[in-house]
Amino acid sequence: MPPGEAPSGKLPSGNAPSGKMPSKEVMPVTRMQFNYHTHTSRCGHALGADREYVEAAIAAGLRQLGFADHSPMLYPEKASGYYSASKMRPEAFEEYAGSVFSLREEYKGRIELFLGVEIEYYPECFDKTERFLRDRGLEYMILGQHHTRNEYDRGAVFVREPHPEEDKVLTEYTDTVVKCIESGKFLYVAHPDIARYTGDGDFYRKQALRICEASLRHNVPLEVNLGAFRGGNRYPSPAFWKIAGEVGSPAIFGLDAHTPGEFTGIPETIDAFLKETAGFGINYVKEPLL
């Protein structure tokens, strides 16, 4: 599919190679059929060639794989030369897109591939960055908010770290996530429970409800981040997902893969999360989003 053409979600007929696509029927939730959260070495902290991720996804039985590396950002002049060490550089994006589109053609009939990014919302540069990406063939975005405000500004906070004003940080984080859900620009919200919070449970519930209710209203799924779950991180947060289950927010599993090896053992990882959250009534998405 050429850059810039909207994905149909269906394979062309008559030109499938010898390998077979996984069945289109709805699988049990423990069988991952699609993953839209896959990184590449271009972000500086993931390993492996793009082809290795595709092969690993096929071996795991996936029928759709979305590459969503950490998006390049077109920072304003006021950033004074700042650039994040954990994001793709703008000059790498065209090669990234070309690699995904080339692999899409090569593996046609075996797996569907899509070009995306995991991106943060920085008010001063988001629109310009989105135009840059769309003009070069971007097909989807997932929101992966790690900071409040603009990352390069004084006063911006990395939300995974402890902070003396936890209530303020959580509120700002929630404000941003809800605004992005309402914008309709994002396929889903990655790790919606990433913000560190150790304060009042009622206050946490109030903020989590805002995210979950916005997700339900606008039908924008929230991600259960399997990479973080495997790593024993503070998220996925049982407190958050209990609230998501009560609200009925759509939920989706995402690997957040930074190595091809993370495509192994997926059913066991999902099963472990399901056991930990048994009785929560989480509303899992069972059909592909693309």
C-alpha cells in the first residue's frame, strides 16, 4: 500500500503468498490477534530489525501488527536545540515508513502491517508534528503521554517519577488524556494508568473515572500494557482497571514491544493478568481496530 493511502483492513485477493493468514474468527481473549504497540531501534532504546518483529508476530499467530515507535517531535525554536533521547529523530521517519510499507508488501497474505506512532500531546508542537507525519504516510497514532505540559518546558513533569505535588500532576495528566480522547485523533490510549500516585484513593478514583468515562463515550480503547505487566511495574494498576471494568471502557492488550522476543509467551502473560483482575468485568476489544 503506498504511503498516505488509508488502510482498508483487508488484504487484496489473488496475490497471497504460500503462508496463510490466521483465521478471521473472533478468538478467545487469551489469544492475541493484533498488536498496535511495537517499537523499533530508531527510538534508541529498542533492539532488533523490523523484519524480526514481523517474523515474531507471525510465529505468535497475530493477524495484524502495527509499528508505533516513539514519534519524532518538531520542537519549537524556544526549545533551544533540545531533543529527547527516547524518540525517533524527524529525519528517520521517511526510512521508517518505507521499511514498514516494504515489509507490508513482502508479507502480504501472512500478516497485515500498519504504520503508526506512539506520540505525546505537547500543545506547542503537536499540530505541526501531526501534519509532518501524515504527509509521509502515517496511518494511526496511539497516545503515550509520559509528561505534563511540553516536555522541554520548565515545570514539565515525567509522570512516572515521584513528585511532591501528586494531586496536581495527576490532574494535569488526566486533563491531557481526556482532551486527547475527545479529539478523535488517537486509535487508543497506551498505558493510561502510567502516572505515579500514592495519595488519596478517592482523588485517584475521581481522575481515573474521568479517563474511563471519556474512553467509553468516545469508544477509544485503553491499553493494558503487557510489557509493563511482565516487568513488574506499578502499572497496569489493579485499582485503575477495577474502575475501567465498572465503567465498561473498551480495553485492549498492547505489548509495548521493544524486542522481538517479547512476542513469545503472550497467552501466559494475558492469562496471568486475567487471573489478577478476575471479577473486574473488563470490556476487552476482541476485533481488530484497523
